Amino acid sequence: MYAQLVDTGAKRLKTLEEMSPEERAFQEKIDADIKIEPKNWMPEGYRRTLIRQISQHAHSEIVGMLPEKNWLTRAPNFKRKLQLLAKIQDEGGHGLYLYSAMETLGADRDEEVAKLHSGEVKYSSIFNYPALSWADMGTIGWLVDGAAIVNQVVLQRTSYGPYSRAMIRICKEESFHQRQGYQILLDMMRNGNEEQKAMVQDSINRFWWPALMMFGPHDSDSPNTAQSMAWKIKRMTNDDLRQRFIDQTVPQLEYLGCTAPDPDLKWNEERGHYDFGEIDWKEFYDVVKGNGPCNRDRLRTRRKAIEEGSWVREAASAYAAKQKQKNAAA
Amino acid sequence: MNQNQALFEYLLRLGDSDMVLAQRLCELVGKAPALEEEMAIGNVALDLIGQARSWLEYAAELEDAGRSADDLAFTRDERAYRNLLLVEQDNGNFADTMARQFLFDLWHYHLLSALSQSSDERIVAIAAKGLKEVTYHLRRSGNWIKRLGDGTEESHAKMQEAIDEIWTYAGEMFIADEVDSLLADAGIAPDLNALQQKWQSDLTTTLEEATLACPPMDAFMQTGSKQGMHTEQLGYLLAEMQFLPRSFPGASW
Ligand SMILES: [Fe+2]
Ligand SMILES: [Fe+2]
Ligand SMILES: [Fe+2]
């Protein structure tokens, strides 16, 4: 998922009795699966948590364009170059769409982006890993967009109307990205030479664990899950989502003829799920804290774009002001 | 040179200019001054890659030598590339990017308008489709010339400098060689003098509106792309763009 650690500000859940009449009416609406719309009353914590979650999601879409850009200029043929650029454009569109959903909550896009650039707000840890080969364009589509979908399909039923509608629209495109990514890998495994096949396996080895980390910490280490679930901002826990992702991905991995870098990965007949090894949580928190291989690069790139573009944005507003004046005078 | 050879050459010029400019625009992902602008740049690049593909597919069929459009774009060497010198120039700052884009779009627009009347039906089809896209490209880059030219003092200075700097690469597109004359005579491609007049007149109008000075039309103009003589910048661009097909000859992706 693209929002891995979202603080709700709540230490524990309030009971209906402890709530103010407004709060209680709000919670009852949520319990009855009635969507909350921008004009409706909502608790401050709900509003702030949603802003955090949606902004993290939006930032992830935007920062997520960077690893793919790293191979856009080296895409091997017309078809792949067009596909990859179209995908990157989709992600930018998702970012813009999510920022608008976030602005319905009274947040300001520029302010939230400034928080991203100052390091106060995060984006998904996955985008702090480098894209080192063309196969990564396949793996990112398949595993990264794939993991994002598992989360976002559930979020289509989230309680906040604009967010839910954004998820419905975005999910369609993400599924397309996932199939396209998988196809890149499948073509390399089916029609590629030995070097290309090795490239695919190497790429999966590097992205497997970081993709699993996208779902965030264990439920036992996620103090905010209960409140987010009660508000239906979150609809399934981190561990359940991760399990669902693994269960649907392993057969695809086998069909590719590749393996996962996890000796403990095996089908558990009794549970009806795949068992898998423990995530390296130290690595996860290191990356979240800013020490992943690409954290500095990614933020520097985004910051630089906005800083170096300031004279352009100033010129655009100056020009617009002049035009307005001219029109008023005319 | 017979007409088919001339046409092949001409299609390479069209396709290569689109492709090389698109590659420059691809370099800008993550670097635009605003997200909306980044999306617009990406859309222009998508259009240009699509157009390059159509021109080079036609070129490959005409050549009939077993080379595909992909082969033409992703394995041909620098000296065999036929794009305008203008489009291979570095992105520079946003004013440089827009100056290059506008001078190209304006030419591209009038060129495709003329090619929509070509005696070659395949060219008409590609040009007519492209013209719709390029009409939008031109409106957008023209707007930026005005915004930056008539924006702030800083943006005005940057925009003027950008136009002055790139100007020497703008004349080449109107200098006809044997290929141009042969195809113009056959009604396949337009007369470049007529094209230049339209370009010049639109350019003057936009620059005036943008409060920018138009550099002299009789300034010294660099040439060479029609013979595959490029600036030093193209080699690096192609090295990056062609990396995979050249590193793994014969591999399919
Ligand atoms: Fe996305
Ligand atoms: Fe997403
Ligand atoms: Fe996606």
C-alpha cells in the first residue's frame, strides 16, 4: 500500500457512549456504510488522518514516476517506450486526482507537497529502491502496482466518498499496469536469451521483499489500525492484505518460471494460505527513516523541480495578472 | 536519386526529428516546474513517439530491406540520423525547452498542414492525424512564449536569451536540398519557401505579443542534419536511447 504508517492521533477507540451526539451520528453513518461527503460534519481526527493518508498516496504516485523515468529514456523499442510513458502519465494523473480528493478536506496541495519536501510526510518506501535493469520495469508493474491494487481494491469501499471514487477510477488503470508489467517479464522469460532471463530473476530477487514491505508493519505494531478500521479509512489489516497479495502472486511467479528469495515460502494446506519468511523490519524502518538507497535522490529531484520552476510559476501568474488587467481595461 | 530513395530519406527526417525531440522531452519527467506541466510535456512526447513510429514504419516498408521501424530508430548510428539540429539541443532551462519546442511546433504545424495535401496518400493519413496533435502542441508552446516573454523581468530575459541562443538552429528546416526539390516537384512534399513565409509571419506575431525581439532572419544558420552532420549532443542522446538493442543484439523485448 502507498500509505504505510498513518497516525490517527487516537490512543484507543471511543465507545458510542463516550462520543458527542455529532460524533455518534457520524459513526453510525459509517457503520451503516453511508459515504461521508466533503460537506458533512466529520471529527477532526478523521479529517486529519484522511489528509495524511491521501497525501501519502498522492506523493507516492508522483515519486513513483521517478524509478520508471530511469528507464523511459532507455526503453528498448517503440511499443515499450509508448507503454511506459503512458503508464508514467497515468501515475501523474493519479497523483493529481488524489490531490484534488485531498483538497476536498480543506488541505492545500502546495502545503502538503512542502511537507513532503521537508521530509515531514512520507511516500511509499518501495520507491526508495533503485530501478537497475529493464526487467525492473516489468517487476515494478507486476509487484509494485500489484501490491498497490490489493490495497486499493479494498479502499474502493472506504468511507470517504471522494477517496472511494478516486480508488475506483485508479484501480482500473493500476490493473492494466500490472498486466503490462507481468507481460514484460513473461516475454523476457519466454522469448529472451539467458542474460534476459537472469535479468528477470535478479529483478524479482531485489523487489520481492520491498514489495511485501509496502503493506506496512505487522498488525501488532500498527497502533493506528483500530481507529482507521472503525472509521473505515482502512478496510483490512496490513497482515491480511499482505497475505492476500502473496497468495495471489505466488502462482504468477511459478508461471513465470521464477523463484522468490524466500526459503520459507510454501503452501500451507491447513491454513489455505502460503507461509512465508519474516520481513527484515530493520531494513523497513531504515528506509522509512530516510536511509534507503534512493531516499535522498528522490526527494532532491522533486525539490529541485519545484525550486527551479519557481521563476516559471511566477512568470505565469504575472502574465495572468497582466492579461486580467488588459481585459478589464478593454 | 530516384523518387523512392528521396522519399525514404524524407521519411527518416520526419521520423527522426519527432523521435529525438520526444527523447529530450522524456528526459524531463520529474523535472517540470509544475505537475500539470509535466503531464503536458509527457503528452507531447507520447504524440511525437507515435508519429515517429508511423513515419519510420512507412520508411521501413519503402526500403524493404528487412529493417523494422524499431531497427531504424534503435540501431541506426548518429551519422545516419536525419533529425533537425534544433531538436537535439539540450533541454537547458524551461525557457530553452520552450523556445526549442515553439520553433519546432510552428514548423511542424505548417509542415503537417501542407503534407495533409500531399499526393502520397499514406503521408496524408499520417500528417492529418498528427496535425490534430500538433495544433495543440503549438498552442501550448506559443502560450508559454507569451507567458515567459511578458511575465516577469527575469522570465523575459531568460526567454529572450533562449530564443537568441537557439536561433542558429532554426534556419536549417527551410534550406532545400535535392530530396526536398524532387519531392516538391512530385507534389509529395511542400515548397520550403512558402513554408518559411508562414512560419516567419506567425513567429513575428507571437514574439511581438510576447514583447520579445525576433533575431535577424539573415543571421548565420547552422546546417548539416540532412547529411547526418550533427552537433555533439546527439551521440549521447542516442547512446542512451539505443542502449538495450545495442547491448543485446537480436534480443526481443
Ligand atoms: Fe498509480
Ligand atoms: Fe496507486
Ligand atoms: Fe500504476
